[in-house]
Amino acid sequence: MLGYLFFFLDQVQKLVDQNSANTGWEMADYYCKVVERVQTRGDEYPEKESQRLSRMIESGAVSTDKVRDMIKRRNVLAVWRQ
């Protein structure tokens, strides 16, 4: 199963690289980064990162555009927390 995940990640990364100029692919790129970070930092990474993003959003110290990006990132991380 893990080998399949690495193959899938490689294929997605190729698609992201090919379509990086197109809008909508930035979250696919982030998804690939999350997979890599889960591999290096462990299964607790998505939960910790989601909590960190939530604290930053709730602080009100970031711009509206950054808040939108952080919410999108939290949504990607939610896939890993299921």
C-alpha cells in the first residue's frame, strides 16, 4: 500500500509541475507537501499543523488573503485527520 502511495504522489507531483501556471493546482502541490511531511515528521503532523493554522487564523494578525489560503490548507489537512 505504501508503495502505491509513493507512486501516486510521484504522478500527482508531475501533474502539478506540468500545470503550475494554471490556477487551482496550488492545493495539489500542497497536498504533495503534506504527504512528504507526514513521511518525515510522522502521523501527528496534520493535526499539529491544523492547530497551528487555526491559532493564526483566530489571532486576526494575518491578512484576509492569507486566511483564505490557511483555510484551504486546513481543508487539505482534514483529509489526513479522518
